[in-house]
Amino acid sequence: MANYLGPGLSPMLSVRRGAAAIDFYTAAFDAKVLFRFDAEDGTVIANLGIGPAQLWLSDEEPQYENYSPESLKGTTVRLILTVEDPDSSYDKAIAAGAKAVCPVRDEHAWRIGKLTDPFGHVWEIGKPLK
């Protein structure tokens, strides 16, 4: 069972190639698998922890109107990952297969960069400037 923390809000990412997504998030963001279910048809549902945050992911399910950014040709959500060292975290995600959208820079009182993961989700990686 997933590590249930009580009431809260966690994103659920719809992806194609769920098992590959778990591998990417583990390599790019040091995600820990908290729960994983592999169905007989090859689809996956997983709960991942990234630092103190959690997110869920599953293979897309068009029959339930759960589409991945690849199917939609874009996304309506950006994920903001706050880390101590945005530059190295950004570089690690790029090395794991993400695509650069905007390099890490100081902007609006943040040190932040933007990338797209291999599954079409947009991530902003940064930290507030002191």
C-alpha cells in the first residue's frame, strides 16, 4: 500500500509507457517508488516520492478520458519542483532524457529552469532566491 499521508493533493500524471516513466523519474529526480502495480496488459499505476512530495502516474486510459500529453499534443499543467540546487537537478534531468525549454536562470525572485520530460509533462525546477 502507498504511504498514505492523510488529506492532501497529489498530481496524477497520465503517460504512455508507464514503466519507462518510472525509470525516468527515478533517474532524473531521484524519485522513490512508494507503490507500484503492474497489470497483466503491461500498464502501470505507481505512487512516487520526490523529497517530501508525492505524485502518481499511470498509463493513459482513453476509455476514462485520461490522456497523456503525447496524445493531447501538449499539457495544461506545469509541475514545479523546488530543490536546493536547481542547476544540478536540471542538468541531471536533461542527462536522463528531458528536453530543455528554458535554461536555469534568475527570474522573478527564483533560480529556475524549465524542461519537458520524455512523456510530455512540463517541469519547472528551481528555488526561491534569498
